[in-house]
Amino acid sequence: MLIPPLPDLRQRQPILDHVRHTLDFYHPRAIDPSGGFYHFLRDDGSVFDAHTRHLVSSTRYVFVWAMAARHFPEQPAYLEHTRRAVAFLREVHRNPASGGYAWQLSWRDGQAEITDDTNHCYGLAFVLLAYAHALMAGLPQARAWLDETFDLMERRFWLPQQGLYADEASADWTLRDYRGQNANMHATEACLAAFEATGDARYLERAALVAENITVRQAALTDGLMIWEHYHPDWSVDWDYNRNDMSNIFRPWGYQPGHFTEWAKLLLILERHRPMPWLLPRAQALFECAFARAWDHQHQGLYYGFGPDFSICDDRKYHWVQCESMATAAVLARRTGRQDYWDWYQRLWAYCWQHWIDHRHGAWFRLLTRENVNTTDQKSPAGKVDYHTTGACYEILAALQA
């Protein structure tokens, strides 16, 4: 694959060009004529599973197309894609009787068969995010659905005593014991987007409360610097959950440096709307801890995870870790004026330009080995759809504009 010269990515136009190149991978080949979008695409864009639909991909498609519609209004297809993605989410995933959303289903000939009816707070957080971005893209009907989703999260998952969300419930809304930070992180992200879409202060208040409880209170249960992923029902640390299972992409064992930098980004977004003295120092500490513990000095890039003893427990490289960290470096650089954050931004871009971006077909590869080798042709299985990569670019654009 011929790799073009690295452009000046401190300028807005090369970022916009890269987003368009990424979107072109999905538009129009990801459209399923029978409804919604295909969720499983190979490196060349061919579909390798035409029927499985996952809630995370369905909601992230709304984000991808809604943000594209706002940034590229000259392309009306993006707004149509937004409407199409919202319709599938609302009419196919949602259960009107329970209010919940199917985690996974099979879609054939315009008919859905639910294959996993578990209710996940993580999934509802992305439903909330989807409706917020649909509203900002110009779909006013999404306002009522946004409020409805938040109220559902409050009723079914909110734990007022701990000031955090539970994680999982059965189809009849019986809560299960697992507690996790990941659902709360994305609930924070969604509440920040809901506040930006509506101006309703309750969303900002909830984002601020959850953010402090995870990044300060829960982090204090380990070493105060880092955030553990998994907890018992009383929110004490569960050191063993998924210790021997590397297959769960939503609940990996170990410290996740990508979540450190993603939280740092969210804390700085929160600071824009509600300045508090602890936000910037906490964001800096999380970012710097991620790079101190997980940067691969030999092959570049951030490892996926490290254990309580700081040894690397998963040396693979994931796309979302690199791009979220790159966006956070830009936001920190703009916020502080520090050159070292710009240096990390440039270093990450150079690394990703070389190894992660498919300059031939478009979009980013999903998973590489420590040595940055792509061992699978599955570019976008369930959950990816380049939500992280395009979202990171939009945060970078906002930082450069500021």
C-alpha cells in the first residue's frame, strides 16, 4: 500500500480531508437496502455478515452520519443516512413494551429476530448519545426520545447511593451484579452531548457527578492515579473479573490506558461547560499515566492493557486507543499551551498515518499486533464503524479552531 506524505495536521483542511476519506469507506457500500446499515465489513469494504445487527454499531452509525451532516452540509446524503440510522434504532432495536433496546438481533428480509435481549446501560448510553447528535444534526423529533432514554436510564440503572449507574439487566429489568466504569464513562459522554444538544442543566449535573465519582472516588480505591474497570455490587474493586478472558471487547481485564485518555478528554469537555479546579489536573494525570505505563518505545503506539503490577497484560494495539489519545493530546495542548502535548499529538499522527489508516480503501484498521501487523481482514466488525476515529478528528478540529 502506497502511503502518501504526512500532511500538516495542525491545519484543519487535512483533518477534514481525512474524515471524508474515512466516510467514503462506508458511503454508500454500508447501506442495507432492506433497512439500516451493514455492521461487518472487511478491509476492502465487502460485507462478511449481512444479517447481525448490534446495538453499539447501530447507535454509532447515528453519531457518524449526524456529525458528518453537520460538518459536510454540502453532502445531503449524510443527513439522509442519519434519518435511516435513527429509524432502524427506533423501529427495530427498541422494544415498545419494555422501553429497552435489543443488544443484538438478526435482520433478514426486513424482519428482526432478537438474539440477545439483555439490557445494557452501556447500550442505553449510546442510544442517548445517538439521539443527542441526531437532534444537533437537525432532527427535532429526537428531543423527546433523548429525554425518554435518560429517564429510562434513571429508572432502571441509576444507583443514587453510589451516584453511579449499574451495568446490566435482564429483559425484564432485573439488575445483575456486575458493576463497571465503562458504562459510566460513556454515560458521561452521552450526558455531555445531551447538554450541548438541549441546554438542559440536569444532563450536565449528571455528567459532573458521574465523572467525579469514577475518576476521583473510585480511582482512590486503587492508587488514586488510575481507574480500574470492574467492581462488585457495592462498588468495591473486583480484581479478577475477566482475568483469563481476552475476548470481551467491552469488559477487558486490566487497566486500560485508552480509557485513561478518553476520560481525560471528557473531563476537559466538562470543564468547558462547568469549570472546576480539579478537572484539568486530573485530566493531565490520567493522560500522563497512560503514556508512562503503556507507550511502546520500540514499536510505537499504546498497548491495550496493563495489570495491577504495571506489567503489560495485553500488548496488542487497538485503533480506538491511539486515536482517542491523539485527540486528547490536542485538547490538552490547546488548553494548556504546552508543547509536549503537541509533540505527542504529532507523534501519534505520524504513527497512525504509517500503520493504522488504510490509504487504499479508507477508514482505519481495527487491531494490530505489538509489531503493528494487521492479522485480520475484518476492518469493521460489530461496534467499530469508525466512531472513535471520526469522533477524534472532530475533537481535534474543535481544538484547532479554538
